[in-house]
Amino acid sequence: MPTIHDTFTLERRYRHSTDKLFRVLTEQDLRERWYSAGRNAFERFETDFRVGGRDHHVYRLGADTPFPGTEIVNEGRFEDIVPDERFVLATTTVFAGQRISSALITHEVENDGTGCILRLTHQAAFYEGADGPDMRRGGWETLLDALTGVLDA
């Protein structure tokens, strides 16, 4: 199977300040709350939010997923950070012990006068056995829905 390359951008508007959104995106306890999306319990969730810092997550898929109990490991590194504006994360995903993708994920936050905008750009290479671009986009849409819940809490 050839490597599949894909890029997508998701944009969401929030009624919150850019500093609040950036805090929820980056502080470990808040980040874990929206990343779990109420579905997957993390066995490990570590975020060292600094340039060169590690972003490491290990979890098992829930009973309501197509692969219940399957382990997923995300290993990342923060490549760039501009507080309250942008951060870039390079990450690799391992599904059931098989490396399935590598991605560069850029989170951009900007004030829109009444709140803020989050623009998430996901650029990835998907390998054999990968979930593929459509499922990954759907996963990020679910995560951004969960982010709304954490912001509004």
C-alpha cells in the first residue's frame, strides 16, 4: 500500500478569550479532559509544553469503538510555540503496536472581536493499516466538540 498524504484545516469560533482557549489547549489537566472526549481513559497522558517538549499519550479504545481495548500510543514533540497565538506539534501514532501515521499539527488562535477563532491544520502521512484521512478528520472534529465542552464548563 502506498503512503497516503493528506492535509485538512478545521476552523472553530469560540465566545472565549484567546488566552482562555490557549490555556485549555495547552495545560495538561485541561488538555487531557478534552482529549479523552469522555470516551477513552488514558493510561498515560504527559504534556511538557515547551519547544522541544514531549507530548505522550497512551490509551485503549472504548467498548463503543470498532476496536475495543486496542492500545493507541501518540508520541509527539512541540516544534514551535507563540503564547496565545500558535503552537506546532509533530506526532506519530502507533495502533496495536504498528506505526500508522506521522503528522504535523498546527493550532492557530486569533481574536475575532467577540471571541476567538481556532484554526487547526493537520498534515499527515498515513502508512499501512492506518485509519486514513477521513477517520482522522472525524476524530479531530469530535475532539474540537469536546474542547467546546471544556471551555464552557
